Amino acid sequence: MTLVANNRPHQIRYRRGQTVYFEGDPALSLFKVETGLVRIAKLTPKGRVLTVRHVLPGDYFGEEAFNGMLRDHQVEALTDATLSSLDPNGINVENLQSVTRSLSDQLQRVMAYEYHLQIGDLRQRVARYLMQLAATPLGGIDEQGHPFVRATHELIAEGTSSTRESVSKIVTELRSENLVQSGYRRITLLNVAILEQLSEATDLDDKD
């Protein structure tokens, strides 16, 4: 990304689980994810954390800075991550288009994500979310060629609008059917084909 001369990006490294900023903080900078995976989340009045969107390498976030607003979400690094901090007032028109395209792409993903939260029961939503996370920097491939996700049950609950207890029950069911293998902060997808079938729900069911 080419910036005007007085706006050199400043790179900052974050560790997994580290907060980039909190809701209500002054919005002074725009950010770009260089490496890693970042989550934008919202804290409900009851204290629950809900995932709003995932920000992938190459994505921008912190767009409130264009209006000089306060942050309206909290942001957390889900993996070790490198972010570029940018002054929104120093971005030229050409590069502003790059930011706009990035935010547009993210909006499309958010719309698909919100739609998927409404489709199927929790079992289907968990399977779908695991498949989605496997394609992000939270995912990987083990020695046997199985994809895995570095995620806790709490993180999955926050991403499926559920509770940790309900997610733990679903993961136990999937494990008993040899569809997944779970360990500390890691869920291995043993049968991707069946999980894909399960994730392709079309019926509207009540959420747990």
C-alpha cells in the first residue's frame, strides 16, 4: 500500500489474546492486518462477548477513525498478529479505494456470517463455524493431513451466539461420532466431508 509521504505505517506486534483496543477508546488510527487473525467483538449488557467479524491478513479495520469517533467495538488478536497503524488523514484517494474495497469485502463476509447464524440448529452452526475457522490463521493441518482449529469452546460459543456449555455438549457429540478430536485449545476435523454436509443446513430452526 502506497501512502502519502507523511503517513508511514507503524507496525505493531500483538500476542494471541491481547486486546488491540476497547469499546469507548478514542478512534485515532486505522489498522491493517499484516499477519494473523483479529476478532472484532461486542460486549452485551449482560457481559457476554459476541463475535461481530473476523479480520484476515490484508483487511483493514478501525474505520471509526475516519469520523473521529470513539471505538464502538473491542478488538482482540486471536493469534499472534502484526498490525499496521495508519493515520486516516494521511491516506490519499487511491489508497482510500483500497480501504473501501477491503471494508466492502468484510461487509459481505459479515452478511454471510449473520445469515449462517440464523440457519440450522446449534450442531449445524458449530460445524459450519469450525469449517470457517479452519480456513483462517487459526487453522492448520496435522501430521495425518487432518485440518484443525486452535480454538476454545468459549471462542466457538462467542462465534455461534451460544454458550460454552452448549458448545461443549455439541463437541462431545461430534467427538463420539468420530467427526472431530478435541484437546486443549485445539479441535481436529477428522471427517471434513460429513462436517461439510452437516454445515450445509437449509432449515430455519430456533437458536440455543
